[in-house]
Amino acid sequence: MKYRKKPVEIEAFVWTGNFEQKEDPVWIVQAIDSGTVVIPHYEDSAAKYGFLAMEIKTLEGVMIAKQGDYVIQGVQGEIYPCKPDIFEATYEKV
């Protein structure tokens, strides 16, 4: 059987890794404040991952966003990263 994704609207932004990023949506700021999303200090991040990372706590465990990845808030408020090529193949701007 084949399946097609239902059309749903999500919110997302490209994470630049710049602490002065101006287009951070309210929901990511709230997730950082609550500890659901953690941005380790650059030295800690570089030592652990080799790049600046955003750690996102999900039901499946901690997922990592790199600079340039999309960060998505899903239909139930869940937050997760998505690689740009997958995002662009899956979503279109509304």
C-alpha cells in the first residue's frame, strides 16, 4: 500500500546558530526557557559534536540540529529538527 502525508501546516525556521538571530519564534524561546531545547556553549558543542548544535529533547530522545537545519513545531506542539533538503522536498510555504 502507498500512503500520502495529509496536508498540515507547521511552523518552522532555519536555525543559523547566531545568538542574535532575529526571527526566533516565541515557541522556540519558550522551549529554551523550559529546558526542552538546549544550546550548549560553543566549546562544549564542538567537543561533543564537532559543530555548534541545538539539542532538542523529543519523545524519541535528544535530536540534534546543526546550523542551517530547519527547526519545526509540529501539529501537537512537538519540536524537532529537519535537514534542509528533506524540509524543502516535504513542505512548501503557505
